[in-house]
Amino acid sequence: PCTSAIRDSFLSYFEKHGHTRLPSASVIARGDPTLHFTNAGMVPFKDFFSAARQPPASRVTTSQKCIRVGGKHNDLENVGRTARHHSFFEMLGNFSFGDYFKEEAVVMAWKYVTEELKLPKNRLVATVHHTDDESAQFWKALGMPK
């Protein structure tokens, strides 16, 4: 499928699971003195995660336009050299503001890629932070190898 079909599939899947679809925020990180550009899908929601502002819904999904050109996520020297380093891209995301946590997020992700996209389970690998044993257990319960 083409990019727009995958994008719409992702956003529609999470809408069916109670998420409110929001438009992409500006790639210029307005009101955030720590960033020049929106470099990740969660950037527009920093104030919601920190409880500085109330989110519009407890579950949201977006296709956020992002720019990475330096700093922590410094991809600039790798742009054009690998298939995965880009300076401009869209990041698909599903977010919960106190509604659900790791286990439900893992299950929804698994069902999206295996049931909606129909990717073969035996070809998928999940990665978790080396200190996140809880998430690793949720993936293991779905049959993911360690």
C-alpha cells in the first residue's frame, strides 16, 4: 500500500479504539523554548504530559510532520546515506493521557500490525528499553521472542 493508505489505516484503527484524530501541529515548535522544530510526534503534547494544559481528549492519534536537523536526534550527517535517516518525515502516533498504559498500548500495536496490516508475526521483532522489564513481559505474552 502507498504512504497515504498506511497513514489513513493507522489513524482509522486508533479512531476505532476511541482515539480522537488531531491534525499535525506546525513543524515550527511554537511556545517551546527548548526546540526550534517539531522533531517527534509527542512534541505537541508535552504540555499535556506535564499537566500544564488539559488535553482535548484522553486518547489521541496523529500523523505529525517532523524535522530533525541536529541535537539529541542528530540525523543530519546520515541523511541520504541510509534508508532510515530523513530530515523531514511524518511520525504516526497514538497517545494516552492517563487513560491506558503499556499493556494496552502493546496489545493495540500488535493487533494493528498483525490484523490490520497483516504483517507475518514470525517476521516481527519488538524492542524495549533495557530497563523496561514490564513492557518486555507484555510482548513476550503475545509470543514475541526475547
